[in-house]
Amino acid sequence: MPTDRRAFLGTLAAGALLGTLPTAPELLEARTPSPASPGEWDLSWVKRVRGRYRAVFDIPDVDSAYGVWRANMFVQQYRDVLGAAPDDISAVIVLRHHAIALAMQQPFWDAYGVAKTRDVLHPVTQQGTDRNPALLSSKRGEVPAQFDGMALDHFQANGGIVLACNVALEFEMAPLVAKKDGLAPDAARQKAIAALLPGVLLQPSGVFAAVHAQDAGCKYVRAS
């Protein structure tokens, strides 16, 4: 029996004994691919977590990219209301489960029809859109200028840390590549990784990333 299947069945068995069953996101995390060597993961981001105010925003759903907006609001409001300096604030975003789509560049959305895999609504108009709602810009006429500061790349430019779940990438994004391009799973995964927004750091799982950010002193926020 493959390792990931044993883990999957083990999760179900444990849930049955406790009288609970895992939710869909938990089942996805349970089907973890074969463990990779520790050196595969870039954990240098932990050294960037410093200052008095630290928070990690756990984002499992696309949710019009409102999870990303909330992270940006945290940074801006702590500056405006508390007078916090940039060095006083550390904000970490974890994109996992369905929200892994927000980590992908727009050409990937266009090429693999990401918006067709789930209902994606524009964060301002609440109409359907084929654009990555986390990367909208007034320069392209996608949002009014007042919302430019809510974008994921703006969050990064302000020193924010963005982490992506490897499990979600393998089960949500890589299959889109494999199906359209006829690639083997490993090749499809590598192509999906290459399409991540620059600066996004792939982690073993979203759960790992969220917990490790808390190890570094971040307060946990469920953001979507």
C-alpha cells in the first residue's frame, strides 16, 4: 500500500475512533506525497520574522482574495493606528488548499483555466472573473486605484512573507498541467512551481508553514 494511502486511511481510522471525521482540507493534507529531503525547503524566511507585532494569515480558500486583503489591512492599520514602524511588523501569508491558486501568476491562470475549476469572484464587483483576484491592478483597469494596496505583490513589496503549500500545489495545480500538457506528475509539478509568483516560498505543507510561523512568534489568524 502506498505511503500516502496509508496516511490517508490512518487519518480516517483515527477520526472514527475519536468520533470525528476530517474535513476536506484535512484529507488533502493527509494525502501527503513522499517525504522530501530537508534541504529541499527554503526556511530562511523565519529569520525575517521579527519585531513586536507578528501575525500569520492562514488562507485555505480563494474567497475573492479577501484573505490577502486582510493581511494588508493588518500591516497598514498597525502603522496608522499604533504608529508601528515597518521593522516592528512581521506579516506571513500561508496559501494552502484551494488558495494555492492565488500563488500562481496570471499566465498560468490563462493557460490552464484556473478560474474554471471553481467560482472566482472579483473582490470589488463580486462578478465572475478569470483574473487572479490577488494580483489585480488599476494600471490594467482591473480595480480602482484605491485597491492597489491590497494586492499580493504589494504585500511582498512591503516586506510580507508569502508561503505556499506543496501538497496543495501537487493536488490542485500540477494536475491541471499534467492534463493539458500530457506531462508526468513530477514534470507537471516542476512546471507549476515555475509559475509561482516570484518571491513565494514553497513549503512542505500549509499546516507546516502556519505552525512554524507560530513557532517564530506569530499570532494565528484564519483569514478566509
